[in-house]
Amino acid sequence: MKIKWFLLITPAILSLVLLQSYFWVPKYENQTKGNPDRVLKFIIASIGDAKILNPILNADTSSGQIASLIFEGLLDYDEELKLRGRLATDWTITELAYLLIDTKSNFPDGTQITPITMLQRIENIINNTPKLKELITEVKLIKPLKRTETVFSHDSNGKRISLQVDLQVPSRIQFFLKQVDQNFFKLLEPVIGIDYINNVSIEDLVKVSPVEHINLIKISELLPVFEHNPIIKFNLRKGVYFQDGHEFDANDVKFTYEAIMEPKNISPRTSDFEPIKYLEIIDKYTVRVVYKRLFSPAINAWSMGILPEHLLNTTALNKEMDERNLSASARESFGMRDSKFNRNPIGTGPFSFTKWKSDEYIHLTRYEQYWEGPTEYKEYYYRVIPDSVTQEVEFRSGAIDTYQPEPHQAIRYKNDDAYQSFSSLSFAYTYIGYNNRKELLKDKRVRQALGMAINVDEIIEYILYGEGERITGPYPKNTQWYNHGVSALPYDPKTAKQILNDLGWHKNSDGWLEKDGKIFEFNLITNNGNLQRKAIMTIAQNSWHKLGIKCNTQLFEWAVFLRDFVNQGEFDAVVLGWSMGIDPDLYQIWHSSQAGPNQLNFIGYNNSEVDKLIVQIRQEYDFAIQQKLTYRLHKLLADEQPYTFLYAPLSNLVLDKKIVISTPEGSYSKIKPTKTGSIFFDFNRWKKLDFTPNF
């Protein structure tokens, strides 16, 4: 009897509780009533916590998102994807170039080369060539010198070793150029000849100790015949202070660079700064960065947050070790990664760090002395909410200010006038990658046929609910590097079948394509937990089956998927995606030298023309020329089809409608996305009203 009454009463009690909650929990429309400070707080949610709030050490999106509010770089991108000054007011890019003089060689007319005659002939061609006269500001003859350097490398066991290198540097001609020109030395060919660089022998000028490790260094990089040294000079902003009141200056920039290059810190940013030859302080507000080779992506690296030297230098770290009473062994291994700074950061950005409760929230407070003026919001909360359903509930109740709807939810929010809904093409794309090392997939015609068998438009319509766009190549569609003149591979199973027939593949009695006694069979894999990739894998499998291709599919847990298959190149084909940046440099993904284990060209793509274009792009400083090169690269990869390029997903974000942009006139305006699709460009001027505006 008691059980019967319990079963009858319990639902009634629960109904009353839920009804009471309906009136108790503030609705979206009246969330600020009784809590006026809510309009001064911006609250977002993420499925995962940050890891380390140090801009030179973090490598995850969550950490980077928070760090970008606490720290600031020398520059960043404006609404039109053009670089603009931040901690640097402006910058100039010039070049120092060096020509090594080989006195054992002859000029094209047979005359013996000497330093003086080389200088005279070069000065003569400069005076008689308008382009050179405009480009070169000064020419000098540099006397021979001896130089000793310490070079770090790794032996056959992967152990890091130091080598002493003694260089006998012969006379050189030094050129001061107004701008970087990767083709500069071609302009000197009337004087030095077209094969000058190939005729110069430098091996006798370099001695390595221990001598048995000479094969571990690249002599041509230590003593180049043609040397390009691009130079970036930054003029720093005056009157900028870290959040502890210490003034920002050139020492902080130099320290940040040195901290990145310190092996002990294991910074994921090292490759961006490795091309630097040296960084020098001209004065308190001027730094000069000299690069050891052409590397046009270099300028973009300076958008990374600058560290406070006074809080992380050797003296500061020693003080921290003393305060923590670390043992001698602990002090020996102690480095920046071990510092408390990483969970209590101090930068020059618009928000100061306040509190971090692991797996719950991170709390920031606006920095009142921020150089651009304090933000409209007083507080910023980053909450960890792993479940997307809970995130949506909290958003709709007003507990958080943004929500990223799933593709199937997007249309509902777009049609709901109660919210601001933003949709933009993301910088990511999804693809099917083919292992180009496999004999079956080496021929581009085979890859073209495989791509033509898949109806990408249907994938976008039914898997993404229309929340995506077709792509044709390796660059984000909303950057200036994407070649919109390249047509998408058509959905044409009939032509695909004909291509394979022409290549000798014909159906056998079982309905499978066969050639020379072998069935057209391969495996397609992807990671578990991604429903979209799983669906794509099934669609591709069915599409290929219709052609007579036997495709086997497998799902693996993410860690196993990467470790045992992708990183080792042990697969036939894979469904994956890239999250790209603004920079046009695709060296790591597509250059043939990057196709080894644990490298990003895991499909083993190898094309000499592509390699040449990639190198030209990362050495080109002229935007117009660089864009032409990226267009050529895009077109070539679209033809080669090492990937079946599928789509770029739309990035959807829903925002509390009370959030607006504060105008200088004291009014407000509607938030609008930038060229990249980001709505956060003007975040420092965002404010939350205590009413819903009528627009």
C-alpha cells in the first residue's frame, strides 16, 4: 500500500518542483532583474578546461582563447585580414643580402674574380640598371673573417648534441635592400653568371668538431653563397603597462623570443621563430629582428602574446624556487613550464587574471589601465560545461551568453527573433585523404574517379543540414589565397567508371572491379566519436561499391587512430579535417620532405612542382605575387586530387540579443561579423543592455 501511495504522490511532487523552478529560474527576457551586475559580465561555456595560460607554451584552443584576453602581441589582423599594429605601432621590412666572393672562379668573360673587381662590376651594373638602383640603398665590401659557432643537432639515436663549427668566411659583398626580393641574385647574373652558386666550393671553409658529426649540419646554411637576411624593425607602443604596473618595452620582446627558443621550455612556437638569426634592441622602444633566410610567414608569428621579462627571467624563477623550498634536484629541472605564472598569468591585454577553479571556471576582470581604454565588460567568465545539452539549457536561461548550435539546430535559431544568430564559413575543411604511397592510389586519374563517384552536395544537404560549402582546394575559402576560379570535381559516376575502365579495371563475375587478377580493394578509416566523418565514410563506401570498388571501413579511438595509423602512414584512405589559419604557408602539410612518421604530410604526397611552389610562397614578400603562387598551387592540387576536397563547415554562434557594440557617441549598434566571419573583433566595445533592443 505504501509503495502504491509513493508511486502516486512522487510524480505530483516532481511536477510542483518543476513548476516552482519555472517561476524561480530567470527567463532569457528578464535575466537581469534582481541582478543588475549581470549586464557587466560576459559568460561563455566550453566542453573542456584550459591547460596552461602562457602564450608561448599553450597549444590547445581553450588556453589560447583565454590567453588572448590577458596577453597581446606586437600586431594582429583587422577586419579585412590586414596586419595592424598592437604593442607595435608600426614596422618596416627590409633586407641585408650577401654575395660570397669565390676568388677561384672566373667572371663570364673569363677574367679572374677578385674582391675589388667584383665590387666594381656590381657597382657598374647597379648604376646602369634602374630596378637595381631603386632597390639597393648601399653596397659594401666585407673583408674575410674567422667565425666560430655552436650548432645544436641530433645524433642517430635522437640525442641532442652540440657541435663547434669553425668558419673561414671569405670576402663578401653586402647589399642593403629597401625590400625583400627572393630573385635579387638573378639580377646580378650578368656579372656573376648563371651557374655561380653551383661552381663555388665551400666545404674546405668549414670545420666541425667532433669531425665525425659533420654530416649532421648543412654547410650551405652556415656559409651560404647567396645569403638573404630579411629584417623586421618594430617601433613599440609607448605607455603600455603590464597588469602589475610594470612598463612594457623592448626587453620583453627579446625575452619572449629567447624563451621560445630555449629548449627547456619545449615551446610549440619554436618553428615560427627558428628562422631568426638574431634579435637586437635598438632602444627602449625599438627592436630589430634579423632572419637567417627568406621566410615570409615570419611577420605573422609576432601576433603571439608578449611575456613580462621581469616576472619570468632567471632572477624571478630563482626567487620562486626559493619561495617554494625546492630541492636541489627539483631546481635542476625547474623551468618556465613549472612556474606558477602559468596559472596566474600577467600580460598587457584588456583583462586581468583573477581566479581559476579547475574543470569549473576561469574568472577574468577588466584591466582598467589597458592602453586602448577599459572594456565595457567588467568581468569575463569561462565556464566548463562538457555536455552540449546542458550548455543550451544554460544559454536559454541566460546563465551563459553564447551557444554554438549543432548543424541540425542552426536553422531553428536562425528563425528565432529572440536571439542573435551568426553563421560564417569556418577556416576548417573536411576531406578524404589517399595514401599516395600505395600502388593502387598513385595515379591521379584513380583519385579523380574516386572523387567523382561521391555526391558532395548531398553530404552537405543531409549530413550538415546545409550548414557547409563545397571546396576545391587546400586553402580556407574565405581567405585571399583561395582560387575561386577552380571548378569543383563534378559528381559523375558514369565518367568515373569510364576512367577506371580505361585504366584496365573491369567488373568480374562477382561484380568487383578487377585488373591483372587483383580486385580493386582498399580500406577507409576514420576516428570514432565523430558522427559526420562516420557518415561520410559510409556514403563514400556505398558510392564506390556502385562502381565495383571493394571498400572496407574501420573506426578507431582517436589516440589509436593517430598513433598507429595516421602518424605512421599505415592506411589506404582516411576521412579527416584540417583547421587552417590565415597564413598561405602549406609547407608542413604538402611538402614532400614532411612525409615521414609523425609529420603532417601523412598521405605521402610527392610532387616536385608543388614543392617548388610551396618554397616560393614562403619566401615571397610581395602580396600580389604570393597570391598568384597560391592560386597556382590550389589549381595544381585540385587537379592532382591527393585529397577529395569535400566541404568547409559553417560555424554557427548564437548570442544573447541584449549584447551590442558601444559607439563613441554613447549609443550602440548591432554586432556584425568581420571578413573572417568572426564576431569578436570589437569585443572590447561590447556591452550588455538591461533590455532587448529593437533591431
